[in-house]
Amino acid sequence: MRRRPRLLDLCCCAGGASAGYHAAGFDVTGVDINPQPYYPFRFIRADALTVDLTGYDVIAASPPCQRWCASTPSHRRHEHPDLLGPVRERLRAAVAEPGGPWAYVIENVPGAPMVDPVTICGDSLQLGVRRHRLFESNLPLVGTPCWHDRPGRPVPVYGSYGQRTGRNRTVDGEPSPNTDQARAAMGIDWMPWPNLTQAIPPAYTFWLGVQLLTHRPADRDVSPSTSTRDASTAAADDGSHQAGFRHR
């Protein structure tokens, strides 16, 4: 019996990337060191550098980007940890293990020290946001070109809640969207504003997830009986919930 491949999403936050992978055909579990009450799938509260990676076909990760983000003042970047290197080292080791995952994908912002990344642009996917993001993998993936030819400006889904949701009508000369407008621009309908500003639009990881499935090894097509790892994962959900993908 053919099964959906299992994907573990490290540093999942509220699940923008997870939703895209799920829509592409993956059975998704999220991991984050902080509680994520809006995460829509199975959730494990744990450290991305120590959580058990066994039993998954693909590992995705979005290490914190503040150290590399253009909006972080240069004199404060050292205050944010560099988790990109340690996460990459761990995922490469996992893929090299016999019976380990057959793929990994790491996401981060332009400026981060990624290895041969591809870029995805929201304009090219006809979203309301531009939001360039970089993705690296052990497998060959294709990004998108950048078509910045929309008739209007992209929706500015960034900034603090007060800046962008009514107390200030403009920020840096740009009109502030409300939360509903930001959700529509991102293709996300379940997150509040603070999570939207950090989220990966699901369309990005749907684009990548479909490509990942073309590399699926034939010996991963048969569904094994429920393993001890599956049972322990269900028990470790720590009060979290599991839900289906919420469509736009």
C-alpha cells in the first residue's frame, strides 16, 4: 500500500512551510522549541538540534533568520544565534545514515550563508507578497525567476502589530494592510499578524514539495506497520493538535 512520505519540519513556527509540504503530498510533523498554538498539524515541542530524526523521509528546517536578516541592525546581529551551520551539519549526517531521510531542505533569508540555494519569489507565484527566500537541499531543486511586474506594490507583511494593523496608517511610506489582507497576500488563513510576518507562504514549499516527490526512492513506497517511533511521537505531542491543511 502506497503511503504519504513523512516530513519533519524543524523550527516550524505556525506552519506556513508545513502547509505547503502537506498540500504537495507529505504527512507532516512540526517541531519547535516554543509552543505553537496555531500550528495545524501534529506537533512536537523540542529542540531542533536534539529531536529524534528517525522514521522520516524528508527533514525540512527553517533556522532563525534574525542574524542574517536585512532588517536586523548590523551592530545587533551578534545577539542572535547562528543555528544554520549546526542544523545543516545534523541534516547532512542524518541523510548519510543507512535508512535515514532521503532528502533535506533548509530555508533562510537572502544574505544567509546558504550552500548553492535556489530562490523563490512570491511575485512569480502570483502571491500578494514578494518575500524572497532561499532554499538549499541535498537534491537538485529548481527555484523561480523573479517577475516584479505587478501593476501595484506587493503587500508589506512585516513590522510590528501596531505598525501594520491600524495605529499607524503608513510605515516607510507604505499603506498598512490589515490582518485579512495580509493573510490573503500570503495564502494563509489561520495565523495572526505576528506569525504572518515570519511565515513562509505555503505556495513556496508546495513548489518544492512536488519536486521532492519526483526523487522519492522506490523502496519508500510501501507502508510499514506502525513503528515504536510512530507511537512515541503521538505520545509526545505535548497537548498539541493535528489538523488538515486549511485552504486559502
